[in-house]
Amino acid sequence: MKTSFKHAFKASLPVFAGYIALGIGFGVLLESKGYSILWAGLMALTMYSGSLQYAAVDFMSGGATLITTAVMTVFIQARHFFYGFSLLDRYKGMGGAKPYMIFGLTDETYSLVCTGDAPKGTDKKKYFLFLTMLNQSYWIAGCMIGAFLGSVLPFELKGVDYAMTALFIVIFVDQWKSQKNHIPAIIGVLSTVVCLLIFGSESFIIPSMAVITVVFAIFRKKLEKEESKND
């Protein structure tokens, strides 16, 4: 268990840096709308979604209806359908931890899980579980720290939203360096760029995830053979 935790902690450090920074931004924003540190911790614990939590601040402060909130939640989180679909094999045999693993599947956790199998000498189930738990703990800490700081210090939020973009860049570079087969990464980048050009910056995420999923499904066997050659 200690070995699995150690490897999971090491792998999650890029997420730690991004989640603390972005979580602080969320906490400060939430506190500026009149919600205390307890609300920040509760939202991070039960919602655990950076994009949705940021949107929820406007929902709560703007008096959005339950129907509006529900519809927007579906649209914002729809990409997780594609994430979950691609992890069916990897999450097999998780047992009682599976519901939490599904709940705790964020963009960053997905990226780390898809980097490869658990390191040698670790228990795959425990490794993936620790990754998920550590990432959420970073997010909870960041949100609560931000809410606290927002209540005692003046804060400038300009530029804090770039933390998530920077985090994705770091994870992508780390994956590129750790993998010999770059075909999946190239497919992901090209699919995303094409969808960005077609659908625009406001609507490209879900189409790009759909295209990537379809391409991977079609060429799955070929990619697996290529991966086995590189091992």
C-alpha cells in the first residue's frame, strides 16, 4: 500500500500545483459572493468539478432556476461520458471503490490514468484509487484556502483561470516524454484542432471528445499492437 501511495503521490504532483492555484481562485470568487469557507469545502467535496463549480457561483448568485442549473450541468459535464467509456477496461475489478472512482473522474485524473498502467511493484487498484483521492484532496484544500484568504485579504483574480491550461500542458508534455508511442497524442491534438476550427472555441470540447473516442474505437486493435511493440 505504501508503494502504491508513494507512486500515486509522485504522479499527482502536477495536479497538486494546478488544483491548489485554481482552487484558491474558486474559493476567493465564492467568498466574494458572500459564501463562507464551509460552502467552498462542501462544494469541492460533493461537486468536485472546477468548471461546474465556477459556473455554480453565477447560478447561485444570479438566482438561476433548478431546470436551468440542471441543463447547464449536463452540458458542462457531458465530456465525462466519453472519459468513462474509454476507461471501462482500465477500471475493471475495482469493486467497492468503483462508485467513488466514477465520481472522482476529473480531466486531470483521467489524463494521469491514461498515461499508462500502474508502475511496477504497485497494486493497480490502490494506485488508481490513491490518485483519485489525492487529486480531490488537493482541490478541497485549494478551495478552502482560497475562501479563507478571500475573507482576510484583497485578491486580484485576473489570470488565475490560466492555471488549468498550464496544468494540461504540463501533463501532456509529461505523457509525451514517458510514452514511446505518440500516435494517440497526435490523434488527440489533430482531432481537437479540427473541431476547434469547425465548431469554434465555445463548442469544440464535446465534438472533439466524440471524434477522439470514435477514432480510438476504430483503430483500437492497431494501436494496442503498436503499443505492445514499444513495450
